[in-house]
Amino acid sequence: MYIIPFPMINPVALDLGLISIHWYGIAYLAGISLAWFYARRIVHLFDLKQKDFDDFITWAVVGIILGGRLGYVLFYDPVHFLQNPMEILKTRQGGMAFHGGLLGVVVATILYCRKMSIPLMRFGDLLAVVSPIGLFLGRIANFINAEHYGRPTDVAWAVIFPKSDGLPRHPSQLYEAVGEGLIIGLLTWFFIERFAKTPARLSGLFMLSYGVIRFGVEYFRHPDVFLSLGFMTLTLGQALCVPMMVVGVYWLNIKIK
């Protein structure tokens, strides 16, 4: 069996002594910056103003970080963090959950749109179109960090990740980068002209496509937590994708002015 050597990239991109800059942080910064640049070029399609999105950046950052961290704490290891509450603040040790980050951005979007009197679903559609950029870069950073890797496999492109058990595994981070980033990005881009004037359609497309893709990739990703539903067993990631798919189908079929 051929195994692809893991590219030994230091997770720390730049070490300045007292301050170290990690690739994960660069991925967040680049994702938000590129999403902002893209949004400014297409914001007019949603009958919104550039300033509407510019002022939202800070809200988005807070929503992503707080939601992502709290989502990880509550979804994946609540008992541990309840017993060691100070570890909640140790974000440099890793531990961010996409579904928590999504909820954080949703809450931030609702509060921001109410404050600024901006149509909520039109603004949500704009976010749905630009979000795949950050998802793609985030998954690439996961690969560099050798975290969230896949299940053991004998496929030709298997990778042995450092600090793992030494077994060849699926590079599931790259599967997610392609699915959640490139495929969803192309889908929303392809339908942007058709759906931009119909609020909730692009948001629904994002939610449904993410839910389906992530649900499928979970079969290749090393599971963090299993949930037994009696008649079937799902990973926690799959279980969290089910409501996303339901909401996505609903938004694709409702009519909002």
C-alpha cells in the first residue's frame, strides 16, 4: 500500500518569542478578509450597501470565536469543562466546533440586522455565499495542524498523521475542504444570479449542501463522539447536520419578501 508522507509543516507560522502566529489564526484572518472582499463585490445583488457588511465584520469575528468555542465545550466534552472551567479559556490548545460557530454567527446576524434595520434573510444569503471561503481555509489549517483526521484506511492516498496511532488514515480535512469550501462555494456562486432576489434560497442551499456533505464526510472522519438513537448510531457531527438539512429544505421552499 502506498502512503502519502505527511507534509511536516510547523503549525506555528511565525514565532516572535512572546507572540507566536499560528496557521490556524492566519486561516481565520485570511478567510474573513477574502469573504469581506468578495462580499463588497456582490453586495449590490442583494439590494444591500457595502457599509452594511463592513460594519458587521467585528460582530462576525465575535460570533465565530465565542460560538465556536462554546459549541466545542457544550457539544463535545461538557463534563470535562464543567470540572475544569478555566480550560474553556485555553483556546490556543485547540477546540472549536463549526456548528457552534455557525450558531454564534446566526445570533450575531440577528442582533446586527435588528440594530441596523437590515433585511435579515437577504443579509444571511450574502453570508451564505461568502462563508465557503473561510470553511476551505479552515479545513486546510486543520490538515496542517494534523487534527480532525480520518479513520484508518488502505486507500492509495492514506496519510500517517503525527501524534496519532501510526495507522494510515483518510485525509478527511482535505475532503471537507473540497466539499464544504470548493463545492458549496461553486454551488452558491452558480445560483447567485437566480436566487439573490429571492430571500432565504441561498441560505437554504448553503445549509442543505453543508449538511449533506458533512454528513457524508463523517463516515471517513475519525469520530469525536457517537450517539446511539436506538434504531441507528450516528456521530455527533452527523446528528448536528440533520437540523441543518431540515432548515435548508424549509428555506429553499418558503417565500419571503
